[in-house]
Amino acid sequence: MALPPHPPHAPPDLRIGLLGSYGGCNIGDEAILMCVLSCLRAHRPHARLVVFSRHAEHTRAHHRGADEVVDWEGVPQKRVLETLAGLDLLVLGGGGILYDGEARRYLRLVQAAHDRGVPTFGYAVGSGPLREADDRKAVRTVLSAMDEVVVRGEESRLVLEEVGVERDLTVTADPALLLSPQPFTPQMMRQEGLPLDARLVGMSVREPGRAAEKLNEGDYHALLADVADFLARRLDAHVVFVPMERQDVRHAHGVLSRMSAPDLGRILYNSYSPGEVLGFMGHLDMVVGMRLHVVMFAALSGLPVLPLPYSGKVFDFARRTGAPALVGVAREQAGLLLAELDRLWDEFPQRRADLHGRVLALQELARETYARCGALLDSVDGGPDDARRSGDAEDLRRYTSASQPVSLGDPGGGA
């Protein structure tokens, strides 16, 4: 009598691929990868998780949840295509990857998966701007053939509909909302030259580029210098710049150089895991941020936060959390911005409960994304394996908190 293909209590070696802006040393993207890996591991403890990375060595070093890591940029494509062909599911995202100059590159691999009969799932994908004809065509064609597409915000859904994507698009929330904090210890504070007994205001900056094409570097450096000086005086605080990519350090220096009180400014220089950056928020009293995930981490930590929306994704998150948000970061907005900061500080005790409730609702949406992905996996292999338990949430917390420091190397696509 022939043996069954798998022993009754040994689940099949399901292979799940993850494709996103991973290995690019953007802490927001790495937080997303950490959380998506954790969600998949909680649903399928015995699955083999394969990450397609822009920098495989970096991903191997910083993500224990990945069983296999494959370089997919600047390498012969034979191995990449062979790996794709062996998958039971390819997960695209999360994070902001469908934008001009990048979308077609990611979607080329998704199309290759389709050509090989591999199901695909869009996991809280961010999109826009999308103006280039080749990228728009790739988005229309490939997304329409995916098994399911979940976008991380309303602005992404609107962008995809404008491009001409004709399919159901579920709006969810960023996977990084499920990240667990790790301690940012007093020793770490001392190593960064940060006081333990003073108010601290966090600030994040970013470089202009395709994802922030309307930023004028000189104007926004000067504007944020005005903001930093105001907060240092108003709150008797030190201002701490939180880099999410290596280039952020240069722009933080650009702001510091324009401050009238640069001695009250600091920059985090050491490498930290996403969980440690989230843990650092516990030392702050307020955050002003351009980077989406700094704003997100502040909201998760229950801090008064003023997003500076250089793009739709930041404005969308501000709207969903009830945070004040000014459109743009132009120098002529300085007076309005300072008045908004003043009001935010004074009124936040009354806003705190509302923020907490909104964050909980967004976290529930993020969990629904992983449940949707799990349902697709169930349809692929006939149901969850024997090791799945009602304690999935506990597994999720355990895996998510197992994060490693992320060096700020060359920037990736930007979450």
C-alpha cells in the first residue's frame, strides 16, 4: 500500500514568498516585514517563509523569522524564477511600493508568479504617485489578476482606482501597527548623549525624491528649524531627530544648522531595531514627523503628534488618527504650524482617549489583513495545520518582538 504524501501529524511544507521593499535599510519597511512574517508564522507555524530582498545579507542578519532569503535585484533571474515557481503563495507588500519608477519592477515578479500558476495576495499595499505610463499599465494589468488586494489606506485605493484598476480593493491599516516595543534603556540614552531628566521632543525628516517630489529642501529645513526652536523654548525641551534611513541624518544636520539653539538638538546615531525605535517613543513627550512610521510609532505610544504630510499616506494616517495635519511643509506656513503645535500640546490630555480608541481600531484592521491572507492560505492547502492554536495572538506578540537592530544603509523604496 502506498504511503500518504505527508504523515498525518506532519503538515506539508507550505512555501510562502514575501516581496516588498525589504533589505533597503528603511526602518519602517523593516517593521512591516517583521510584522508580516510574524502574522504568517502565527497562522502557519510550519510554513517555509521566503523573503525576496533587495539586500539578502541584511535581511538574513536582521529577520529571524525568514527561513530563506533571495536577492532579486541585480542578479541572474534564473534562481529568482525557480524560487517563484516553487511557492504556494506570493505575498506582495506591505508598504508603499506601487509608485513611479518602482511599481513595474515589483509587478514583473508578481506577473512571473501568475505565469507559473502561483496565487498572489496584496498585503496592505501603499500606492502613489503613479503618473508614468509603464507603471500605470503594470498596475492595471497585474493587480487585476491577483487573488486579493488589500491596500493600507483610502489614499492608496483612490490612486489605484484613478489608474484604472477594476477590482475589489479592501482598505486596511499598516502592518507595522502590530509591532511590539523593545526597551530603549537608560544606557542607550546615555550613549546617545540624551538627558534622562528633561523633556524630549522627537522629530523626523526625510529626503526629497520620487516619494516626496514637492519638497523644497531649503524651505523645509528652515521651517523645521523654526519648529525645533519653538518647541525647545515653549516646552523647555531637547529636540531629538529620529532617522529612519541613513539619508535622514544629513537632513537632520541641515535642520540643526539653521536652529538658533542647536545645542538643544540631538540626532540618534546608533543602529536600532524597529522595536527599539518604538520603545524610544516612551522617552518622548511629543513628536513632529515627516516619516510615516515615526508618526505611527508616536500614535502607538499615545503621544501628541503633529504629522507633516509631504504625501497622501501621511495625511491619510493623520486623518485616521484624528491628528492635526497641515497640507504641505512650506516656509510660509510657519505661523500656522507653531499655533497648531501650541494648541496640540495644551489640548492633548482631552484628545488622548480618542487617539487610543482610533489606534485600537486600526490595529484590528491590521489583524483582519492577516486573517484574509490566512483564509487564502486555507484555500491553497485545505486548511490550517495541526499546530495552529487559539493562542495565535500570543504567538504574534512573541514573534514580532524578536526584532534585530537595523543598520541605516542605502535607502529602499520607503514605507
